[in-house]
Amino acid sequence: MSESSEAVILVGRKPTMNYVLATTMPLSEGKKVVLKARGRAISKAVDVAQVVTRRFMKEAEIEAVNLGTEEGRVGADGRPRSVSTIEITIVPKK
């Protein structure tokens, strides 16, 4: 798939329905959507994927779920921290 046929949505602190709307728009155009979240936003990304596929776009399905961990330095002392990540790929059914 080319880059123009994929939409990436970064899930953060906004209300869940904002991300649901942002996800349904590209799906209705036939594009693949990738929801990305880190840390506490992971549960919201899962909620968005479930609401989209079960209520709003029943003709869409979850294609893949990728889990990972990012390591980085946080704070003034620069201690290493690990943050969990998730990528949920949603595609229109063929």
C-alpha cells in the first residue's frame, strides 16, 4: 500500500469520540488506519478500535496489533524509563 492509502492517528488525552471520528473518516474512504498510543493512552486506543469496529464501521476489522516498549531518559537526573506502546491497524473489509 502506498503512503496515501494509510492514516496514522496518535491517541492521547482528547475524548475517545474525537479519535473515533478521526478513525471513521479515512476508513469510509477505503484507507487503512493505524492507531498509535503510549503509556496510559493504550487503553483509550483499544476503546477506540472496539467502538469503531463494533458500532460505527461494522464493515471494518482489526488487521494487526503490535506491542512494544520504548526506552528513554526522563527527569533532571536522566534515569532510564520504559514506556509501553501499541499500534492497532484497522482496515475496511473487502
